Amino acid sequence: MELRVLSRLMKMINSNSLEEANKALYAVSALIRNNLTSQELFYAEAGGWMLQVDYLRFIIMLILF
């Protein structure tokens, strides 16, 4: 986590590219799974809010495309 990978991936989740956003979300989930320190960093960077917003964005994109 010294390289701020989690922070960079969380920014990539907001990409306009659905493929890039999905890959970044998958990578974030792999990083924080069973890792309490990473989970704390995730929530410190508004991860909970981001999941709600991205879930809604994903549903809208499915409907539109």
C-alpha cells in the first residue's frame, strides 16, 4: 500500500470506460478482501460512498446500453 495503489484504483473506478471501471473495482475488491488495514484505507477514502454511487452508475449503464 506504500505506492498508493488503492487510491489510484479508486480513481480509476470513476472512469468513463465501463471496462476500466470494472477492472479497477475487481482489483480493489481483491486488495481489501481479508485485509483489515486495506479495508480501513478503503473506507477512509470514501469507499462506502463510492460503492453506492458506482452501483447506481452500473445499473444505469446496463439500462441504457
